[in-house]
Amino acid sequence: MSHRRARAALMVPILTALALLTACGGSAGGDHGTDDNAGPIRGADTPDTETDDKAEEADAPEATTTEDEDGIERPEIVLPDDMVNIFEDTETGDPEKDAILADLQRRTNSVDMAVSLGDPYHEAISFYSYGDAWEAAEEYVRSASTSGEEGRTWAGTVIYYDFEVTIPDRGDPMVEYCSDRTDSHTKDLATGELLTAEDGSQHVGSQRRARVWVRESESHAGVWQVAGMAEPDTEEDARCQR
């Protein structure tokens, strides 16, 4: 059984933090053992990707790798001091579920780091993303890096909570979770200025419920990659109110 994945929707954890960028969306096919329809969401402009991507990728600096306690050589991920992601209650007591949640955190941080650097080809993105999710992440970071005069990022705090991991007998594991972007704002990379919402306070719809599918990496044993994400659902978002 299959669903259409929203390529831009794969970036739900961070797109709203860049809410001043204009809307985009798209979809791609995939098989995760469930039926869901995916569609566009609010996000960043997606420029034409068929340019000099390979040349730019060749010029991108290599990521530093570090050996984690599990013995896996992973890209080093360092966020700016003013970009904070908080992940609540991510230890379930189940080793496989805990490993999935740990890599989901790394994947989220890897994309945010790439946004802060304006580097859509950072090695950490491909390490924790697969297929359309990888492409969507690159498109998202590229869009942020070409917004404004010298690109845009975000600053503040995003909280992730209420994680639920489902590991089926067949198909890819699924993770559901909430994110709260109330205390995050778009930041201009050229000036360092924070660009707040029109009301000068919090983002509209800042608390969201996400559902993602993950797969184990074929090239790095023990690493879980984000492979797809379901369409945002406002009714599901209501579960995230605190």
C-alpha cells in the first residue's frame, strides 16, 4: 500500500520557523505500508534545482565526522548558539525505538545546521535523509539560502515532544511527534536581524503534529534515515496544544 509524499512537507519541523518565506509544495511517490495523501504546505520558495548543482556540491566543504558511542562515524552537527532544538522524553526503553528517535533528532539538527550555514549540500543532510526526503531537504536549504539579500535562517527555540514510534511487521517504522515553534523567528543572515510575524508575537499554527517514516541506511548500518512524511493535518495539530 502506498501514499504520496509531500517533498516540501518533509520539512515540517522547521518550515514554520521561516514563515516569512513564501509558499511552495510538491509530492512524490513512495511505499511505506500505509495509505495517506500528501500535499503542499506553507514554506520557502523552491528555485529551479536543475542548475549548477554538481559544481556547487563539489565546492561545498566536507563535514567533520566524529565517532559516536555506538561506534558509528557520523557527521559532526553543531548548531549556532541562538538556534536551540529541545527534544523531550525521547527514551522509550526499547533499544530500536530509542535509536530511531536519536537519529530523528540528528536529522532535524542536520537540516537546521545546513540552513544556518546556507549549505544545501552538507554531508549531514544526506547521512540522515533518503530519496525524496534528501532532495526536499536540499531544496529547502537552498531556498532559505537564496532568500533576502544573503539568505535567511531562524533563531530561537523549537520544542519537540509527545513522540510515538510504531514498528510494523512489514514496511517502514513510523514516528509521530509534536513541535512547538512559538519561540522561533526568521533571521536575516546578512544583518542578523530577527524578522517577527506581523503581529510581533508568535507564529500562527506554531504547534504542529508530524508523522514521518524512517528506514535503516543501506550504506551506514545502524543509522536511521527519514524517508517520507504525511500531509499536515489540522485536526492532529490539536493534539499538540499544551
